[in-house]
Amino acid sequence: MSGCIAINASSSWTPAGWIFDNVLEDVADELQGRDAQLARLVRDALEGFEYLNVSNWTETQMSTLLQAVVSSRAERLRRGAAAFAKPEFFPGFLEAVDRLIGLLNEDPRTRGRPPGHDQPGTRQPPQI
């Protein structure tokens, strides 16, 4: 089984279900302190169909999501493969997260812009 984040009409992220679950749990935890409503939407995607549609999210919501994914990846990397349930799957997990970050960066609503930087010409890709 796989999960799906529908990013826009031409882009979606469809990793294995266990990757989807772990990433969304991590992201929801990151979002909890930033935006409780977005955290709830992400957690809701874990219940039921493993589907999250962000195609109608605002620029601010998308930028907040992108930053949460980047932060959760950094935390996983900090803890390393040894903290992972099956360390041999850690590199593939990170590759899947990197694909999600790439897709979010390509979306016109983010273009790598962190939340609060809505002025033209101030868009910077997040550091991973």
C-alpha cells in the first residue's frame, strides 16, 4: 500500500505506506508548534485512506508545510540510521523525503520560499 500527497494538478508524492506514515507523523509533530490546524489536517491524512490533498492550500500554508518537512528530515538525519526501526531502509527513506521536498519546492506556491517571505525576489530554497 502507498500513501499520496496531491500537491497540485500535475504533481503528487506517492511513497510506500510506511514512508508516508512516518513522514506525516514527523511533519505533524513539527507543525504542532507552528500551526495546529495544519497539524490536524496532516494527522487526519494518516487515518483512513492515507491521502492528503494540499492542492488548495495557500502560499503560507505550503511554505509552512515545506519548512516542516525540511525540519523533520533534519531531525531524522541528526538521529541517524541507528535510531531508525530498520537502519538498512534509512537511505531510501531519506531519498523519498528528498523527493517530497523537491516536489514542494517546484510548486508555484513555494518555490523554496520560507513562511513570511512573500515579497518578490526574496525566495530562497531551504537548506537540506
